[in-house]
Amino acid sequence: MSRTMPEPGLSGRTLGDAVSWSTDPYADALRNGRGPLFLRRTDGWLLPLDVERWCAGADAADLSALRRCEGPVLDIGCGPGRLVAALAARGHRVLGIDVSEAAVARTLRLGGSALHRSVFEPLPGEGRWGTVLLVDGNIGIGGDPRRLLHRTAALVAPGGLLIAETAPQDIDERVEVRLDDGRAAHAGAVPARPFLWARLGTPALLRQARPLGWHPADQWEADGRRFVSLRRERTVLTTSQSADTVNSAAVISSQFPRNTSGDSPLAGS
Ligand SMILES: C[S@@+](CC[C@H](N)C(=O)[O-])C[C@H]1O[C@@H](n2cnc3c(N)ncnc32)[C@H](O)[C@@H]1O
């Protein structure tokens, strides 16, 4: 297990995260449907991002997670929207959110519902989602898993599910990274701005989630990817207007979801 940085103070840094994912290297990769694209750590270590897979249809490992979804689903960091599209095709009410305009546009083109918004900003249906998804390493969003787990607890209904993909190794790592398409160094371009990211194996995720009222429901592996589902306590008290939400910057912009009806978190957003 490694912890490469001390506990970060994140108040100003999560906006850096939102800005970084909305810049060229990621938007270009989504437009082209392919990488190369990496998260580059300050020590030069590269984490490849699987843009081709994200831009393809949902695969068997994805479906192993989607089959476990209950009720209306919020896909946090939905990227180009393959999970949103697959869930909608299976009759789920589902909303994707992402800080990347290119990701939201692509999700909408697939016929999915998506909002251009950070998970740390006010969201429709807070406290009413049946399942929230943090897939493809998205437990790393904001570089502070505890804060993200606290935020997701405020988003799901009592007894609701969080389905997260964890790192294959037993790690607990918070790092400063930049998006890197491998071209900047050669072209002499200014490197993308740094932001905080986290990677967690299953043991670390369970350790951090339990004190926040998340109980392990299931753990599984599919095609070499690891997943965990956690159920929120029915009685836990969380404030939907947490300090994170109140202090967050104004919504960048929004495209309100279609298919809104009934007692769904998608209604009245
Ligand atoms: C590792 S990628 C995962 C991609 C994605 N799950 C997919 O299916 O393509 C992380 C995603 O989270 C988004 N993201 C980063 N910070 C975010 C935030 N604070 N709120 C919402 N989405 C965020 C990024 O724009 C990016 O699309």
C-alpha cells in the first residue's frame, strides 16, 4: 500500500480537476474516440486512460455492474456515456454528469441524459438516487475519496447503492497528475494544469467507506476489473446541502435531462 501525498486540503483544487478534464487533450481524445491519453504523475509515472473502451459500447465487465443497479441511476463522471446509453436501453432512468463538455455532448448524441456539472455542485434528485456509479477509476475524482464517499452518501436514497470500480492492486494513493497525450513535450506546448487524483484498491475503499455509513454489499471481478457495491444505511443522517455543496462555485452550465417523469430524481431538476 502506498500513500504518495499527505492528506490534501482540497477546497481550491477540485475546481482544478474540473478545469483540467474540460481541456483539449481529453476533448480531442473523445472526439477521435481514441488515445493515447495518460494521467502523468509528477514523478513521470504514467497511468494509461482507456479512451477506446470508454468510447465503445458497454462490455461484459460493465454489464456485470449495470445488472446490479437498482432504481434511478446517477453515473458520476460518465465520460462519453456508454454506461448511460446501456442503462437507458435496458429501461433504467439514468443521468450522467461530467465536467467535460465534450463528454456530455457525446453522451447526449448517444441518446442519453447528461448534465455538464461537477459532482460537488448541486445536483438534481439529491438523496433520491437508487444507485450511483463510480466506474473506470472515478473513485479518484477530486483526489479525496473520503469527501467523494460523503458526497455520494448525500446523493443516494436511504438504503441506496454505490457501485465503484477499484484498482486491481491493494493501494491507497493520492497523487498530483496532469492529463498528457504524449504530444506536449515534443511540440513545446504548455503542459496541462495539475489536479489531484486518487487510486484505491478494494480494502482501502471499504476501510474509508464504513465510517461514513456505507456497508459492503458485494465484491466481484470481471475481465480483470474489480468492483465493489456498498449499501447506504437506511437511517444515516447526511445533509444534502453539505459545506461542499454550499461553497461550490456556480454551475458551469447545464443541459437538463430529458425523459423526466413521475417520482424520479430526474423529474423537476
Ligand atoms: C477516468 S475518466 C472515466 C470516464 C468514464 N467513466 C467513461 O465511461 O468514459 C473520469 C471522468 O470523470 C470526469 N470528472 C472529473 N472530475 C469530475 C467531477 N468533479 N465531477 C464530475 N465528473 C468529473 C472526467 O471529465 C472524466 O470524464
